[in-house]
Amino acid sequence: MTVSNTHLTTDRLAAWSSALDDILAALDHPDTPCRLGAALRNLVTFDASSSFALRKHSAPVTFFDDLPTGAEPVRYAESPYLLDPIYISFLKGELPVCCCTLDEISPDGFRDSDYFHAYWGPVKIVSEFSFNIPCDANTVLHLSMLRRGKSSPFSGSDIERFRAVAPLVATVMLRHWETRKGDLPAGHEVADAFHQHLSYVLETFGSSVLTKREMEVVHLTMRGYSDKLTARELNITPGTVRNHKKSIFSKLEVSSQGQVFGLFLQALQLPTPETAGTDPLTALLERH
């Protein structure tokens, strides 16, 4: 179990300084983000960490994650990350440079959403702190520290300690990116193609049978919006949202939001040529 750091000992501070010295001496080392995450453990204890480069027009680049075997989610870059509140905030230009918890930028029902249970449920997140470092208009470097399982959430002093070193973390990550980005798949064809496919399926799924408003309800619900928050977002009543859901279930011949999400995932697995120019749901149903 991870507990909150209430006192930063001289030994821990010395270990942080030594680790940082090693990192700065070899910023072009491919393991720099991982080594930085390990160094931060001397300042604040946590259970796991991960790092990605988020990109607007292509799938994220995964630098590392050190979650234990069996706890890792489906690889982030291969998941429906367009439903993830971190990625959505990035696209909107609203991702905080320092973010205390996933809950701070998530809709009210995110932890109850099918996306969360499918992709983050195994991680058993209790608390998260992330550094988000803009590189340019299309790229943000994301370094995340997690407490999970039976660990206690990050305390106020933990968060203050993270924030205190944020400028240094940003400098290390940016300089590492500058030395390594030429070796990374910044425009990798597979990553670009998956991003385009995911965007298309999410945008058009159900369009042949659902109204525009019903599709908006589907999208918001998959992102973790409650009926109340969906109503506020669409300027309608919660009762109207529930009526839309009944209509959606009827048209898709399902009985739950989980089944809607299941159809979406099946549609996402279809080869791109089968979905191009049509509703992916139609292409899926034609297979059955």
C-alpha cells in the first residue's frame, strides 16, 4: 500500500538529485521518460507511471508504462482514446499543464462508463497526477503518476511537491523530445491510419438509423456523461435524454448502453475498406 509522503528526508532528496544528474547527462537516452518517472518516486511515492506523446492527427506515441502484468489496460494508442477525457481535453486545448487527478477533467459519470471499465478498470486507479507539456500546436507530452488498488490518494503536500518540480520536468521532457522525435513514428502510416479510422467510426457509427441528436447522446454517454450532464450539454431535459436512449436501444435492437458500446467496438475492428463511405454499423450488421 502506498501512503502519502509527509516528510522529505535528506536521503530521498539526495537520491532525487543524483537521479536527475544522470538524466540530464543523457537526455537523448530512449528511457529518459521512464527514468524521470523513477526519479520522481524519491519526492512522492506512487504505484505506477506512464508517458505518451499525444498528437492531434495521429495515434499517441507510447514512451513507457510500468504497470504490473495483468493490471495494464489495452495499449492506450490502440484503444478508443478519442473517448478519453485526457485526449479530449488535449484536442480542446484545455489540458492543464499540471493535473491533480483524472476526475478533475472527467465528466461526472466517467468512472461508470463502459470505456473506463474496459480500458482502465484493471488499473484500479485511486489517484493520478500528470504533467502535460505542450511541444507545439499538435503535440503534448504526457507523464502520469498513479496510485492504485488500496493506496491512499495523493495528499495536498504530494501535489504541491509535484507542482514545485513541474518546470524542471517540462524542461527534461521537452529536451528529450527534441533529441528523439526524429526517431519516433511522428507520422507513422499505421498510427495515422488508425487515428483516421477511429475518428471516422466514432463520427459515423449509427448514422444510418439514428438522428443527429441521438448520435450526440450516444457520443456523450460513451464519454461518461450522466443523463443530467448530457441534458445540460445539449440544452434539453434529463427526461428527454432518457427518451432518446430508449429510441436508440430500440433502433439498434439492444437493451443497454453496454451493448451499444459493444457494437461500437465491433465496428472499430472492421477493416477500413468495409467502413469507408458508409455507416460502420451497417457494415457490421451485413456481416451477421
